[in-house]
Amino acid sequence: VCSSDLPFLVPTSKTEALFSFPYCAAAALSRGKVGIDEFEPEALASEEILDLAGRTRISIRDGVYEMPVFREGEFDRIRVGTRDGRVLEAATTHRMPERPSS
């Protein structure tokens, strides 16, 4: 994904921050969580969070946007490279809801 494809790389409001993956990822890395406080004006102005958000790169796996978007057993992955060269990685598996909306 090109950075020009992503809205709100540097959010200027709570609403923009809520829809900014780079901001949310940076807030989680910086503060260890993403909660209500991370969308307050003080956090939105945090140089540490904004710096991390600016260094965030997002890529899309092949076929992820083909229908259906949400498939049983697929996962999202996050990979973080640290200054000392380590790579930290985590994945989450999607589970189909018991009673999906009709």
C-alpha cells in the first residue's frame, strides 16, 4: 500500500486518529495500549507517537481484498523492526461469528 492510499497518516483530530492504522499502531507501540486516552489532544500531539506513525509501513497480502474479505482461519500479521535489529512479530486468526448479520 502506498502512503498516498492511506488517509490520515498524521491525524489532526480524534476521528482521523480512529481511522489511522499508522497512528493506532504507533500509539500501541509507544504506550502499550490503545484506549480512550490515546485519542485525547495530548496524545494526538505526541512527537513520539507521530514519529512512529510516520515510520509505519503497511502491506497487503495477495487476495486479502477479494470477496469474501473475512475468511475463516486467515490472519493479520504485525511485524516490528527494532533499532537493535530484532524483528518482533504477532498474528491474529479470524474466526467466523456464531451468528453473522443477515
